[in-house]
Amino acid sequence: SIKKLSQLGGTNLRIFVETSFRAVIREYVGKKDHSIVLVERLDDEVLNIPEEEVYFDIAKEKMREYTLVNAKNSRENSDILRSINSATKFCNLATYQLPLTETEKQLILEERDLSTRLQLLIDGLIRLIEFAKIEKSIADNVKNSIDKSQKEYYLREQLRAIHKELGDDENEIEGL
């Protein structure tokens, strides 16, 4: 089913569809009231099973790591992904759910070799993990800076209250 249709300019269209399988468009005919699309199903080429299993394990580990460093990522989605035992299904669903660029998603979904698809997914996950770590570091620095400012303000107010209780001169108190 068509999820989104965008006019890119001229006669170019961007069409997002949801299907039960990966496919590549072989022919497109646009009519006034409908479109006809001929697609070819894309099945993974399994070339090296031990290699694919290693990449699949790495991809699952990187997904776990991404979930830990990115508070925005849904734990439920991550749990679903980790429970998948098919490298193909994992790769498809992870590609769909992760905030990868459209170009990254397209490269992963168009690739026929499963090992290469998993490598591309791992590369995307590594980039997302690094981005999330940097984002978290910046947020922590801002929080620490705010905490320090609030602490200083609180201590100065306490000091003012103590001086006031001691009956110190107002000008001295204002100098704090």
C-alpha cells in the first residue's frame, strides 16, 4: 500500500510503499487517475552463511548498544528486533525503524547480498550510536552547567539569609 506520495519537481515522484517483501521497480506508468507499477521481488542472496551469522550477531549487539545510549529509541521495538532470529527480517525491520537517512535505507534495502546489507546496517548503527553519545554528552554538559549555576544561586541566597539574620549591613549583603 502507498504510505506517502511526494512530487519532487517536473515528472519525478517519490513514493513510499509498504509491502510484504522487498522489491525493485522495473516499470512505472503514471495515468491521470492511477499508476501501474511492475516490480521484481528482491530476495537475499545467501553466499556465506557463517559470515552472515557473524554480521547478524554484530548487528544485534549494535542495536542493543544503540538502545542503551539513545533514550528516544523505544525499548519495545528494540526487544522485538532482538527476538528476531532471521537476519533478513531483522535487517528489514531495523532499517525501517531506525532514524537512518533515506539514502542509507535505500542502499540497505536495494542490496541483494545479505552480508553486505548487514554491513551497511552495522555502519548506520555505529553512526547513530556515535551521534547519540555526542548528543548525550552535550545534554550532560548543559545539565551540569545548569546544576552548577543553580547550586551557586542557592548558596548565595543562603549566605544572604545568614548575613541578614546576623544583622549585617544591607550594603554588605548586596555585595554578595
